[in-house]
Amino acid sequence: MAAARPLGLFRNINAKIAAIPMVLTALVVFTGGTIWTVVYSFTNSKLLPREKFVGFQQYERLWGTERWNVAIENLLIYGACMVVFSLVIGFVLAALLDQKIRFENTFRTILLYPFALSFIVTGLVWQWLLNPDFGIQSVIRALGWESFDFDPLYNADIVIYGVLIAGLWQGTGLVMCLMLAGLRGIDQEIWKAARVDGIPMWKTYIFIVIPMIRPVFITTLVIIASGIVRLYDLIVAQTGGGPGIASDVPAKYVYDYMFQGQNLGQGFAASTMMLLAVLVVIIPWAYLEFGGKKRV
């Protein structure tokens, strides 16, 4: 038995050696950088990190800042709407494509194409489309509807919904493809049995199909949530955080304080709060994915 352990240690030695750089990167860069950020969020670091600990002062200042509260509110609104609408629209599109329609490959390509674009390009495109001078509002007014108003990017009360439109346009195609892959994995005998029993199609989807593709929904939800938390490029390209601070988000707050405001301590505190938001998503997902399997 004692001799078997060293042999097991050297089994697949080439693969283990090849994995060393990845393991070191994960430990040093990601784990080490995360710990370093959390520790220095309790300091009074400005332009450069310094070990002058001030307790929870940075966090008190963070949550007492109007800009951060606006950023959190925007993220919650954008996140809730993005999750609901992208899942609903993506699933409906996937269900329609699953009917073996003609030119399915063409429609699938068209719907997925926006996901191939960067958020910068998407933001600029929708900035032009929502511009009241030559965008959608201008086109519709030129058709005769002079009283038509549609300028969400210039209205502080609804600007985040203008950003949401661009986000849905880019991300819904990916959700559709994930859902379609899940639907194509459903045994055709289930559909035949549902038709024989006289079950309406909408009930079949809600009570039979959706529970069967639950892992697809969970994975899609994690992908959407990770994109929501790190929302930055779309805001910078589309609104720059304006009007004023009306469309600010946490990621932009972190960037501005760390690289423009020269206040590392405040930026680290905001980054730590974003890390907690990510953990709130990852931990339930890990439990749902792996916890249930261990109990079976």
C-alpha cells in the first residue's frame, strides 16, 4: 500500500506538470489579488497603496455616497429586467425555432449575430439609434408622427432602460441558443405523449419541458448574472454614465475612483462589494449544481 501511493502521485505526470502554470495563476493572480484588494479596502490608500488602516471608514463613505447608491439602484433595475426579459424572450425565440421552421439556420445566425459584437460597438450603435436628432425618433417623426418622443438616453429617469434595450439586443441571442440546445435534447416521445393526452402545448412547455431543462436555465442565469455585475463597456460607450450620474454602475464607479479619482481605498471597497455580489450568485449556483447530486 505504501508503494502504491508514490506511483499514484506520478500518474499522468505530464498533465499535472502542464497544469502547474494555470494553478499558479489562479492562486497568485486571482486569489492573491482578491485577498490584497479586500485587505487594502480597509486602508486610506490614495494614489499608491499604503498600510494605514482606517477600519470600515471606506465602506461607510461608500454607502453614504449618492453616486454609489445610484449605481447600485441602476444595477438592480438593469439586472432584474435583464434576467426576466432575456430569459423570457430567449426561451420564446428558442421555442419558435424548435418548430423546425424554414430557414432556421438563417434566423438563428441573425439572432445570434449581435452577441459577436463587442459592448463598445453595441453601445455606439444604440447611441446613434436612440439619438433624437437622427435616430428612431427622427425617422418616425419624418413619417408624420410629429409628437412622437423616444429619447431615453437623454432622460435621467429612464436612461437605464435605454441601456437595457442595447443589452437585450446583444445578449438575447446567446440565451436563445442555450435554450434551443436544451429543447433539442428533449426526447420526441415526450412531445408525442403530450399530444396523445391532449395537453396544450403551452402547458407542455411550462409543466414538462421547463423542469426538464432546469440545468440549462441555471447555467444561463449564471452567465447573465456575471455579465450584469461587470457591466461597464456598454455604459461607457452609450451614455458615459450620464446624464450626470443617472446611468452610473458599480464597475464604472470603481474605475473612476481608482484611475481618475486616485483613491485606491474607495475603489477597493467598491470592488469588494462587487465581489460579494458575485459570491451571492456563485454560491447558490454551486449548491444547485453540485449539492443536489451529492444527496442523490
